[in-house]
Amino acid sequence: MRRRPAPVMETTPTSESRVVELVAKCRLDGMRLDQYLVGVLPDLSRSVVRRVIDGAGVSVNGKPAKPSYRVRHGDRIRVTPPPPSHPDPVPEDIPLDILYEDDYLAVVNKPADMVVHPAKGHWSGTLVNALRFHFDRLSNLNGDYRPGVVHRLDRDTSGVIIIAKQDVAHRDLSMQFETRKIFKEYIALTAGVLDRDSDYIEGRIGHHTHDRIKMTIADDDDEDAKDACSYYEVIERFRGFTFCRVQPRTGRTHQIRVHLASVGCPVLADKVYSGRDALRLSDLAPLPEGTEDEPLLTRQALHAHRLRFRHPTHGNMLEIEAPLPEEFRRTLAALRQHRPAR
């Protein structure tokens, strides 16, 4: 079966901050318009995209388009998303761990339990609220709700995230992500033991048919699913657990979490894919009477450890690392004490 590569997006700012203009740069023509928009505008669900198209909120080359329209290379697509249901995010004095900064971009070590940008149910306390407080200038290619945001991390995933201060830098960095020229490395703890020292996991990822929160390994005939590949390398094994690094070669939603779960080693304390949202000391060994049952992890054990990319203006290579979080170090110490490999 011939596989369809992902489309490449170019975004142009307009005087209407809610309007998004795209130039289709598909490597293969013929993708349905609604599928294309879901892929390049991940903040809009499939149902919202269909509603916007049906309400004449999408035009192609200046003409209203239908969901079934087949996108062609060079098509100019204008999208007017539904009006916001909440005011623009306000600056909030939330501490940030800034790993790198210059006039064009910044790299931040995002903590766990922080949503990247405002969305339903999370209108404050997000990374964007913090960015608006700490930086005088942020790119606006993604509108007022996502200023500076080039890529995203899941709420409970900590680690390295790039922030663009200028639109030109943002375009360049986005293209590096789209063309897979940015090296990404994550650190994970898994429930289960990976049997090979290093390997790769391939599996097309699509939306779960019954659970809107989950992604899943999809069948070949699922047109909405996208190719995905993740390389892993074991750092250390324990009885029942693995400490590993993972290098995703694609950037699908929940990719590492879905791939590790698919081989029987879900990310530790990942409630969506492992069924448990915490790891306690009593999960590793019986506790003597009177000993406090210490919570070791209360979020998924996935950390964006390292990014390597070309500076969008200077052209030199940057490699930025985020140190291992305290809860990882605490859990590793407990695993070494109570669950050493035989």
C-alpha cells in the first residue's frame, strides 16, 4: 500500500487575528480538504472543521469549498475559525526555567502539569500565560491564543520546548519540524521490560474509535491515520520496569505513549494508556509497619530531554537539554533499591 506523507504548511498572518491562511505544499495531491485541515490545525477537532467548512468558513483560491474537495499543490486556503468563547490569555507571573534565549527564540523547560496554550477548561496557568509575562515580544503566526508556540508537549510531559519571538524565525522552525530536521530525544520510564537493547517501533497512529482522548495503532485502511516511527534505546532495566530514551522520527499526537503501549511497555503512571496515574513506594516493595507510603510519581514518566536544531537566523546548530526532573531521580533511586535487575 502506498503511504501518504504529511502535508507541509505555510502560515501567513493577516489583519484578522482569527483568520489563518495556508498554502498547500502537499507532496502528494488528492487529500480531502477536511482531512488536510485536521492535520495542519490540530487545535480544531474534526467536527469543528466540518462545521466551519459547512458554514462557508473555508475558501480555496477565493471560492467556498466542500469537505470532499481534493487539495492540490499550491492551493491557497483561507480558514476563519469559530469566534473564541473566552478572552485572550493574560500575562501571569508564573516562574519559567529558561534554558536558552536570544532575540529570535527562547527554549524553556516546561514543567509537568502545565498546559501549553489556553483551551477549553484551561484558560489560565498555561505556558502561554507565563510567556506573555516574561517576554516582551512573541511571534503571532498562530494567533493570540498561541503566541510564540512552535510545537507542543502534552500537559503531563515535561521538558524542552521552543518558543519563537519573531514570525520569520517561527516559519523557519515550523518548517524544520515539518521536514523532520529537528532531532528530538525523550526520556521515559515504562511499566514493563523492553526486551531489546535498542529497536524501533512503527505503527500508523489514528484516533481511537470509541475514546476521543486516546490515539491508537490504526489499520492500514484508516485514511485519517498517519505513519509514525519511534526509535528507543534502553538505559537501564529493573524487575518489571525500563528506563529508556526514545527518539521519535515523526511528530504524531501521543506518539511515544501509543508506541510504547503497543509493545506492552506503557509509560509509567500514564493513566490513559497504562490505566494507572501514579506510582507509590508500596508498588515496588512491601513496606515495614509504620513506614509512610511515599508517592514517587503522580504524572506520566515522559520527559522531553533534548532538542537539536538549526538556528533560524544564524544558521548554527543548537543542542539544548533539560535536566532530569526530581520525580524521575526519586523513582530511579527507589527502583535501584527495590527492583534491581536479577
